[in-house]
Amino acid sequence: MTEPLSFELSRAGAEPPRLPAAGVHAPRPADVLSKDVLRAHPADLPRLSEPEIMRHYSRMASLNYSISEQFYPLGSCTMKYNPVANEAAAALPGFAGLHPYQDEDTVQGALELMHSLERALCAVVGVDRVTLQPAAGAHGEWTALRMIQAYHRSRGDKRTEVLVPDSAHGTNPASAALSGFQVVEVRSGPDGRISLADLESKLSPRVAALMLTNPNTLGLFEREILDVAEMVHATGAMLYYDGANLNAFMGVCRPGDMGFDAVHMNLHKTFTTPHGGGGPGAGPVGVKAELAPFLPHPTIERSNGHFTLDFKRPQSIGRVRSFYGNFGMLVRAYTYILAMGGDGLTQASLDAVLSANYLRKQVEGVLDLPHEGPCMHEFVASAHNLAPQGVKALDVAKGLLERDFYAPTVYFPLVVPEAIMVEPTETESKATLDAFAGALKDIVQQARTDAAALHAEPRSLPVGRLDEVGTARQITAYLTGQSEDPVLRWKRPAK
Amino acid sequence: MADRRYSKTHEWVTVDGKTATVGISDFAQAQLGDVVFLDLPKPGRKLSHGETFGVIESVKAASDLYSPVNGTVAAVNENLTAHPELVNSDPYGEGWILKVDLSGGVPADLMDEAAYKQAAEAGH
Amino acid sequence: MPYLVHSPQEREEMLAAIGVESMDQLLVDIPSSLRIHDLKLPRGLSEFETMAAVRDLAAANRVFADRLTFRGGGVYKRFIPTAVAAVTGKPEFYTAYTPYQPEASQGTLQAIYEFQSLIAELTAMDVANASLYDGATAVAEAAMMARVHTGRDEILVAGYVHPEYVEVLRTFSEGRGMKVKKGDQPTNKTAAVVFQQPDFLGLLVDAKGLTERAHSVGALAIASVDPISLAILAPPGEYGADIAVGEGQQLGLAASYGGPHVGFIACTKDLVRRLPGRLIGSSHDAQGRRGFVLTLTAREQHIRREKATSNICTNHSLCALAAAVYMTYMGEAGMRQVAEVSFQRAHALAERLAALPGWEMAFPERQFLNEFPIIAPKAKPLLRKLAKKGILGGLEVGRWFRELKGVLTFTCTEVNDPAAIDALLEALSA
């Protein structure tokens, strides 16, 4: 089943919605503004009635997999249940109706919420201050690197390099490069953990920071993290924590205690704000006291029970986005933290680790497990064992879609061939994990008996595998004037 | 072809008089997968050995292109704009990328086919 | 505990299946010196208590009625069709992940493809992307496109561009090799001229002239535009701008103390490969069925890594969905109606305010749409007086621009009905 585009459903005769009339005596734009300021050709937007629009979007919604209906074992993405209470909280008129330029004394509740969220996040990750301004994880990474850069500069220390492990997410090197740093890769050892020898050889007074996630992208805790921190700090560099994997150890240990100086968190992973089909998220950054002067302004301060926005921060790196961050997401995360409490967050992480290890056990002998356990909240398997049948990680992913599971993260991290990265989270039941393992066994069985059938999956979804190469080549044809079809948008066909 | 030489970065060169033809190896095109786009220099640009001269993209990967020779870009394979797949289907023929007017000879560190094959397989 | 699923007995069974006796055996890799045994946080609450606590915080804020809000400055109270929240509230949309598996994500992919098409139509540009964080980061990302495309490093900000957008642009430019300058005279060092139409004060700028001036020296023109205004004003594509960006909050999103909203970015054909963030294209499967797919991903950070020219990964998909529903619901005629009503009411308000003793238009010779700067006597006490009557009065723009001390910008939209305007005038005269 597919759904036509709204533009294709459009009917020239559809009436526009009923809207208020001006009700005042005043000129209309065309009476006052000169012709060259006015729009010459009206935008070609669809014309549809409300019943048609609602059906259009409802039908599109039915084409999606989502956490509300499927298990999403996406490694590194922490796809846990999105509590519905969070949505109700963010929709409260006392939050949703606030204008960002209201006076401080009329938004004390909002500021208190942000202040309390900051304190809670500090407690979870073990830092002194948090900025809530970054809109997403990558935005937070870059914000943290800019603070680290400002810190070194304030000491007259010009450092030009940032170290990134080869297993890191692509946003790490990109964020470092866009802060003006040269990126130097640090290799993983055979056990999937950072190689201390390679780290040693790359550390120098030129290095501003090491970016690390712990557990790493293989789901393994960096056992030697204290040594890593000591080595990094000994050269005057800082240690940055990519919080993608924070769900592994809330209440068990804290990045701040490990020696991390700056920590970004994804509220849309660990703190249950919904992914929304690709955002909005929120990527707060926590820092130790020595980085606090460089936080983006404004910060939220409390004095005598009154909350204020502090813009007078002379060493601040400046703003990283307009206003105060994705406030609606902050409300959701804070609501979640209140409901869970310290005890709940701790149990959430313990269950996440338990579920990952349980599922890993079920996968033993089904897929390759290139690294020894135990794992933390996720593990990386490999479809390498299916190579003789010509079956790849991608085929396993598509086979899972066919069996009503979303696919794990595939082909990441780059250091594992045919990687399949599985993160079950604490909100999936044992029965679901068993069913998922069963589906994997079924796929592997099919790979051995009828690989061709597997290559043709998924069969029962709205569409089968799409011709991505053809799409990219058609775009090239459009961009180079060989074709009129823009591919990236609808356009009314020429008459 | 005996006179085709290869760089460590998987470009190939053949020389006819003072003009070199440059492309990427069969091994490289297979590693990249279906090529969908090339970002190439304009004729007249000076290139030195080892310098980045462009980018080649498939759906899943992007790779810089490095000049295996010193010289000036004489021509760019315009066919690749509309048909980047030629790099996959005929990497040593229709899928050529640049013609370069050489300044000086062919750099000595380029490999012959046997040495390249060995290096490519070892490197992978 | 809320949202957790394993029973104590299941936990035991799972440990046994793994072959360990306790959780500690799964946590052996964590050095014991790092282990903590509790978080310094209160214990969790029941949903009833949680919501009571959250409601208390919401109640500690003062919400001004939409119709009595005359303050804008980048975020506006407008009519939001109920259809918008009805769609974005569907869990199939809001709990879905980034559409990396297209076969299981056609709903999100098609909706965002429609968003791209709607934005491209509205701005009259060739192609729009799947969204950015906000209007401020959209300006910064556009500047980076110009920096890479032209090989030049100077970004010229012309006129009253939103001051927070300029601040974000400055923060971005550090490390990206850009220099931000103010002015409207580009040179052959200029990568792009950035302007806002209408500007931060609500005034119309000479968008066409600025674009031509940029092009005359080989620089790009970046237009930061109000999407509602494009129903009546010439869109960037009609005056030849290279990149159109803007804040999409007015397209169906609540003010929500400044976010989440949505940034949009659209450009000409020549620049498509330099667009940051996700792009969705139309494709088909082996049976010839149409489907939509993330495309041109080789531009992005997960492939280019340190060579990427943007690090954006997560964007604002759900907000883009809201904007798509809004634009589809309103249609061209609805958006024009809303823009015209706002225009007329703002002009009616301006005339009445300017007639008050001591008040005068700050730029009487300049044209505006639905927001305008006006010099008001004793702005601060006046705003306090209005607040007492439940009215959120104009915005003090002197906070950002020294030369505009005592100037307030007032805005009107379709939600500020004539009786609300009367109420504002009455409160001022009292």
C-alpha cells in the first residue's frame, strides 16, 4: 500500500479553511506595497479539505514502524518507551503558551524546571554545571569542544588537535573539525577497547581533548578509563564524554568520577523524550567547574529563591541557538526524572544491562560475537558468519523488518565487518527479547536454506527495497541539467 | 595493459607522449560500490603528485581522489557527469577521469599491476 | 517502578540464563573505585504526584492570552489548527526513529518529502532539506555553505537581522574559518550577504537590491524569511537569492518558551550538494512501487566524518511534520488570508498607537507587514501596566540595539482580534 502525495490529492475546487476577517479599517497589502515587493506567482500548495488531510496523514502514519508498536533494537540509539505523561506535561498551557521574551518574573516555573533539570543531570553524570541550550547530540558535542577550546585559549594555550577513536560516531570527528581542530584517530585494540599504546603515541601538547564514549560503541566498558584520564590530563588535554551510551550505568557510576571534564547527554535517548522520526531532541552539556565560565549564555541562576537568566558571562562561548534550548523536550525529560527518581534511573540502567546480556546470550551461535562479554547496555554482533551464503548484515536487517521488528543498527561501528549493533533497553519484556532472538534464528536458518528468498525481503511492507542508487543518479542528472525531475521534491508536471 | 601504473591511493595512470590519463582502479570501484557522483576540477588546474583533485561518491561512501602525477588538467571526462556508472562498468576505458599534461616524468613510486594487486589485497 | 517491565523473578531467570548469579558479575569491567550505590536524587514519584509537581511549576508561570500578546521578536502567537496536534500526536509519528530503514518508515519519509516540497514552493527555491534546529542555526549553516562554495571567508550581515541569530552565527563561525561583519557593502572577499525580510523590527528591506549587490561581487545572497510573509511578499526565489532560510515556528508550533521549533533551508540547484542535514528523495522498489528514501547521504557526517561541512544528525523532523500539516491545512489561500489579516490589524494598531501623545513611529518612512517599531514614552512602566491587565505589550529592542533605546516593536496576527486591540489601547490610555 502506498499513499499519494498531498499535491497529487489536491483538488482545485477545495475551499480554503474559514479564518477570521480583519475587522479593522486598514489598507490591504496590495493597496500599500509596491508591486516588486509583492509575490508575483502564488505558491503552488495543495488544496484539500480537513477530512482529506486527516485521512492522508493517518494513512501515512500507518506506513511507519514505531516504538509504540514495534521493538527497536537500535544500537547506540536507546529506543525506550516514551512515557505518555511526558507528552501531557509538555502540552500544559503553563509551558506551551510561554513566549520566550516574557519577563523573568512571569516565567519562574519554567526557569525553576530548567534549574532543577540541570541539578538532576549534574547528579547523574557527576559534573558541576549543565547547559540546556544545544538542540541535539551533535550540537552538544560541538558546544563542548568550543568550550574546551575557549578554556585552552584563556590560558594562552593553542592546542590544535582532537583525538577520536576509530569506533566513534561520525558526528565526533565532524564536530571536532567544525570547531577548527585537526582530527587524529586513535585505534581500538583487539578487544575492542581503546589502545593505550596508540593513545600514548598520539598524545602531545598539541592535543586539546580526547573524545570518548563509555561504554564504547561496541557496548564494552573501557576498563582502563582511569588510566586513560590520567594520561590525557597529564598532557594538559581534556576528556570529553559522548553521552550516547549513558543508559548503561545511571546510578552505577558517573562520567565525572571517571575524569571526564565535559559530558554531553541525549535527552532523546537516556531520558525518554521521543525521537519524533528524527528529532527534535536535546543535547545538554555538563562540565566541571573549570569549564563553567565558558558555558553558552544565558545560564540559569538561582538566588534567594528567585531564578534569573544570566547573560553577563564575559568568557562565554556565546549562544549556540536561539532562546534557551528545546524547552518542550526539557519538560518531558524532567517529568521522566521526577517519576523515576534516583532509584528508578538506577534500576533502569541495571535492567538495560541485564537485557543486553540476556539477548546476547540468546544470539550466541546464531551470529558472530566478535568481542567477549559481558557487555553493558548493548552489544555488537556480526553477520560475517553468513558470508558463505552471500548474506549480509543488511539482509538480516531487512529480514527482521519482515518479521515485525525494527532493524538493529547495521554497519556501525566501522571497526566490525557486517556489524549488527543491538540495544534492547530496559522497557522491552523478556518475551519480546525471546521473540526477537527467535526471529534472528529464523533468518539465519533461511540464509542457509534459501538465501535468495531472504534477499527479496521485506515482502509484506508498504514497499520493498528501494533503488537508492537510481535515486542518487537521477538527482545528479537533475543537478547537471540532464533531467527536469528534481527527485527531492514534488513539482507540477509541465503542460 | 603493461604500461598502466597505480598509486597507493588506487588511482591508475597511462601515458601517451606528454599526456597522462588518470582513473581509479577496478579494485577501488568495487570497494566504493555504485558510483553516483564525481566532483572534478576544471581544465587548467595545476596538480602535484599526491594532491587531492576531487571527490567520488557512491550511495554509502565518499572518497577523495589524489593526483598520481604532476601536471596540468587538460581534460575532464564530461561523460561522467551524466553517467558516473562508467567508473564501475569500465574503469580502465570509458570510465577514465582526467587527462593531464605532464610536467616531468611519471613519479617513481607508482606500482605496476602485479605490485598494486599485491598491495591492494594486503591493505584490505 | 514506572516504565520498567521485568519482574524480580524474571530478573533472576535472565541472570540464570546468562549464567551469572548477580548483576555485579555483569558489571565486572567497572573499577570498584568508580561504583556508586545511589544517585543524589529523590526517590521516584507516582504519576499522580509527578504530574502534580509538574503542574505546580506550570502554574508558577504567567501565560498571557494569545489574543492579548502583542510581542513577537521571532516567536509569534498564531492560530494553530487542531489538525496539527492530532497528527503530531500520533505515536506512529512521534515515537518513530530517524527513517534509516525506508521500508518501515514510509510515513515519516513521505511527510518530510512533502515538507521539502512545501518549503521549496513557498520560498520559490529549487530544493529544501528535511529541516534544521531553528532559524538561528539555519542562518549559520547557510553561511557555512557560502563559505565552502565561494572559498571566501567573510559573512556580511546587513541591517537588523535577529540579534540572537547573529550571535549564533558568530559562535558557529569560530572554527569554521568565517568572519562575521556588519554592513551592506560586499566586496570580493565577501562569501555571502545575510539579510532578514522583514527584518527583526518588522520593516521591509530592499531584498532585491541586496541580492543584486551580493551577486555583483560574486557573493551569495542569504535571505532569512518569515514563512507566513511569503504568502504576500516576493519569495527569495523571485528576487534571485541563493539560499532561503527561516524559522518555522509560525507554521503550527506553540511558542513553548522558545522551542522546539524548526529551521528551514532551501537553495538553488547549484548549491544542493552543499546543503547540510538530511534530504529525502523519491525512489521505487523492484516492483515499481514509489517509495521515499534518505539520499545524498555521502555529504553527511556519518560518511564524511571530519571532512563533513556540517555535523548535524538529529534534526527537527516532528516539527517539520507539524509545519507540513499546517501548510497543507491552510493552503495558499489560507496563508494569504492570515498574512493579510495580520497586516491590516498591525497597520490599524500602528495608526492608533502613533496617535497617542508622546508616541511616534520609529521609522515612519519604512514599510512593514505585521510587526513595527514605535517610540513609546516610559516604556518600562508602561509594559508593567499592561502586564497587570493581562496584556503582553511590545518588545524592548533597545536591549540589543543601543540606538533603539525606548523603541518597542508591536506585532499583530490573526489571533489579536479587534476587541483585543481596543483593550490594549484602553489599557494604555487608563
